[in-house]
Amino acid sequence: MKMTGAQIVADALEREGVEVAFGFPGGAILDLMDAVAARNKVKVILVRHEQGAGHMADGYARSTGKPGVMLITSGPGATNTITALLTAYMDSVPLVMFSGQVPTAVIGNDAFQEADVVGITRPCTKHNFLVQHVGELAQTIKEAFHIATTGRPGPVVIDLPKDVQNQVVENYVYPEAVEIRSYKPTTEGNPRQIAQAARAIERAQKPVLYCGGGVIASNASAEVQALAEKCNIPVTTTLLGLGCFPENHELALKMLGMHGTAYANHAVNECDCLISVGARFDDRVTGKLATFAPNCRGNIIHIDVDPSAISKNIAVTTPVVGECKQILRGLIDEIQPLEHPEWVAQIKTWKERTPLYYDKNTDTIKPQWVIEELHRLTGGDAIIAT
């Protein structure tokens, strides 16, 4: 099939299941924008600033589980996205950004609206590409979506020179699959490490499950609840992990850390086994590293798809690398049912002593009251964007 580079991108977006993209037109990306518009399959949300496109794509990815897509012009268009790219990178959100670039013949000559997008975005993306010939474009797009959505998700940038968008491929074929020799994220956890984690939990008297955004990313909420209920383990979450465990469950500790509940922090401080699932021991959670979870320093389990996150901030005794969902299923099958009546009773006492509370007998409008009213008026079916 004969296609231009711009038409290849438009076709590839459809083949990757993209329904919505966010962007702002400019000379260096106009051919791609026109190709997408001509096919009329992908809806493009027009923004007023490229940073907004990045945050919209980020929010779309978090809400749907699909990669967010951005269509951005060269130079200041691309540099305006840095904050959004870094947000997605730090929070492990899958994005694919197509940035227009000056023609290949003038790259490096300080051409109008030229910027070293690959160099600038390298510290805040999972990977980036500069496409120099249309013949490598289809493979590059397939690799970009694969990298963005597998392993620990993250943003990927494709820098696309204007002339490459106009070059023609005589026999265009979009690859069905991709094999990247240097990129093979681990998904299945090591059975011996899973068994070791199970034995450590079985020995514990005061275990706590500490769940982060990785649980959301791997759709492992059901597995977290199954493990918690089988072994009677209280569950606390990070900010990005909110929603992975029912907040009204008797084992729920809600969020921990400097913005968390008192009883979640008491529980982590007193626990003798901490099971971290898809969390990275962020400083908002740990506070002073030397005093975090002092009673379980010889019994910390860390489940994460990203091996570089393990023991990065807190030394762990049982690392298990892989997808949270797969590993939790293995752990549930491996571990024996457990009861911790004294530990659960202690946590119940903490909850009664220091509940979430605000004074309703006041003329001042409290933010908690506003949220409660929104919940009441919408029957809980409200989307709140901060």
C-alpha cells in the first residue's frame, strides 16, 4: 500500500486502538494533523497550550487504561510539554507523543523552531525516537506503543521531521507484533521468591499490605482484596493507589504518609511484615528513611515490575520482580489462610481513637462538606478534577 509518512501515522493510530488524541497544530506537524483529519477516525481535542495537551493525555490514560496520545509541533510546542511528560514519567502513565521537527536536512543548523527534542526529553521519558526515514516509521510507532504500555508504563516521544511526514512508502505494512532485544520486562514473578514471600507473611503477627499505583496499572485490585481477606491483612495505599481497595472495608487503613490517616501510620510503624505492592517508598510516605517501619526492617517484601525501584529507597529482604497481578495470584495460591485477631483489634482501637473528623457545627464551609454534598447530589457518580 502506497502511503506518506503522515498517512502511516494516521493509520497506525487507528491500528493501535487510539480513539482520542490531544494536540495543537503548527507548521511542523500540520501534514500529520491533516492526515488524521482526512481519515476522520481519531478525534483530536484542540488545546490552547501544549502543556494542557500533555496533562489531558495523562488524565485520559489514567482514566481509561489506554495510552494517551499527543500531536505537537516543533520547538516551543515540544518544549511546552516537558512538565506533562515528567508528570507521566514519575507516575508511570503510558503516553505517546508525536512531535513535529524541522526537515532532516537542517537538523542541527538552528533552523526556525528547531529544538533538540530527543536530548531535552531524554531525562523525562521512558524512551524517545528521532525518525530519519519514512521506511522506519511503522516499526518505530509499534515499538513506541509497546514500550509505553508494557513493564512499568511511561511516556515515549517520537520526533518526526517534516520531510519524513511527506516521504512515500511504496509497500506499507504495519507490523502485527514487535520484538525488541534490549527490552524484555519481566512479568512472571520467580516462584521461589513468591514462596519465600508467602513463608514470611505466614510467620508474621502484624502484617500490612502497602499498595501503590502499580496495583491500578496492572488491574490487580481484585487480587489485593483476595489476599487481604484470605490472610486477614490490613491494607494501606499511596495517593496513586487510592481506589485499589474498598475504603469502607474493615481491613482498610486508607492512605498513609504525611497526608494519610493516623491509624495507617501507626500500623506501618508497628507492623512486623510490610508487603509493598506496586509502590516505590516515596518520601511523602516514608518521611525520615531511618525511622520508617522500624519493626519490620528484616521482613519487607517488595513486589514491582521495575527492578530499579526495589531497594532504591528502603532495603528489602524479599524482592519479587514482575507484574503485580501475576505475582499476587501466585502468592494467593501459595499462602495458607491466616488470622490476626489481636492485630486487627489493635487497628480498630486506633481507628476509634483517631478517626477522620471535621467540625460540622460551624458557619464556615468546610471542604469535606462540599465533597460530601457533591457525593450526595450526584449519587456518587461525580468526576472531580483538581
